Amino acid sequence: MENSLYVSPSPHIHGGDSISKNMYGVLIALIPAFLVSLYCFGLGALIVTATSVLACVIFEYLIQRFLMKKEPTLCDGSAILTGVLLAFNVPSNLPIWIILIGALAAIGIGKMSFGGLGNNIFNPALVGRVFLLISFPAQMTTWPVPDVFPMTYTDAETGATILSSLHEGGAPLPAMVDMLIGRIGGSLGEISAIALLLGFAFMLWKKIITWHIPVSILATVFVFTGILYLVNPTVYVNPFIHLLSGGLLLGSIFMATDYVTSPMSKNGMIVYGIGIGLLTAVIRIFGSYPEGMSFAILIMNAFTPLINSYIKPKHFGGK
């Protein structure tokens, strides 16, 4: 048979990237947020994160080994990252048995049912989170508040998040400095804006991600909520409140930028980010659910193939 493999002339460029290198790079970027969660939530943060990571790793191994009949790929770090991100999206006092269900949904439904890493169309950690939110709404919306130290796992003092307070109306909002450093209620990994921005800076420095998706999401939310605030400041809050509250920073930086489920071209990333920002703001302000980031990312994940089809990067030498 005639050899049909043709290799173009040099030069060939290799960036030195690998799946494991990028996965562990994201894990390093999450360390500041994890340290803040340990300080604010104590033992609960450690228990939830360790349980989630261990469960995701075990479920991925079992599914690959016994159901898919293929060699497990645990060393690439993707299962560990899914476990950390799932833990960062739940309360720090969530019962262990619920975490196990969330990990099974994330790995089994969100990842392996599509064929594993590189084939999933939805972010696995968000699939697990939304599955838990729909299945266990009471447990998933009981938020420990980091006011009393040291905080225990099961007996943590609970309270409302900023976004739920906005929906209820009349509740006092925390100071900006508390939102920056993490002295607010919320999911385990979303409370400190500074810690998340440090992770963002690290990933930009290491070129793990580009600025296009996070900046387009944050800019869209800021502009949309800012216009509403200018129109009626007595009804709508300062746009900085939206930027620093809920899962906006965590989702924009660490989950919307997932390589598999986000567009390939830079223009496509911007369109994708604008869509996430608009959906998040609309759900937060006009919907019955106070947080819209998870749903917005999953919805736009579904549009990623369409965006890739219509917004393609210019080929080399093309006009």
C-alpha cells in the first residue's frame, strides 16, 4: 500500500504543553483559595475536599478499569482537578454521603458517559454540582459563615450568602474588604476574591489559560449590572457586589476556561464569555434562583460546538 502520510516542511513548533502539566498547573493556582477555605471553614474544608478528590479518583479508576475496559489515566490529574472544583462548589459542612453522590455524577455522568477526558461536552464538576443542587437543595444551600473560630465540620454556624440576601431584600451587605479576603458565607472555594485572582494571575503567567473568557464574562456582568444600577440604584446593587460575590470569579477563571468545553478561537471565547456573563446576570437579577453561574456555563458549554463551527480561527496564510 502506498504511504499516505505526508509531513510538511520544517519548522515545526512544539509548545511543551501536556494534559498533566496543565491540570497540575490549575491545581497549583487553586492553592490560595484552598488555604483561605481552611482558615475560614477549618476541618470542614479539609474533609469535603479530601472526600471529593478521593471519590472522583476512585470512581474514574473503577469506571475505566471495569466498565470501559481500558487502562486508567489517573496520573493526568484531571480526576483530581474535578474533585477539587466540585468541593469548591459546595458548602463546607456538606455530608460525606452527598459528596460521594456528587462525585459519581461528575465523573460517571459528566465525564465518562461521553467517553472520558476530551469527549465530554459539559464541565464535569458543574454537572456534579447542579445534580446535587437539584437533588439536595436544602443541604446545598445551607451555608456556614466564617465568624467563629475554630469552626467545626457538622456544627458550623450557618447564614445567608450575599446573593440570597439580595433576593430576600433588606439584609445588610458585607463590606468590600470582607468579600475580598473571604469573611463571607458561601461555597468552600468561592469566598475570597483575592485568592482567586492570585490563581488567575498565576495561570496567565504560566500561559495555562488566556484572558479572553474570564475578562469577557466579568466585563459583561459589570456592564449589564452597572447599567441597571445607574438606572435605579435603589433597586439594583453596585456592580462590584456582583463581581465579588457568589461563584462568578471561581466559575469565570477555573471552570468556564476548561479546554474541552470552551471554544477554540479567541473570538469564539469572547462570544462564549459574553453569553455566560449575560445569562449569569439575568438569572441572578430576574430569576428565582440567586446564583446563575453554574447554569450559565453549562448552557454555553452546549453552544460551544456551534461557536466552533461558525467562528473559526484564520488559517495560516489565509486572508
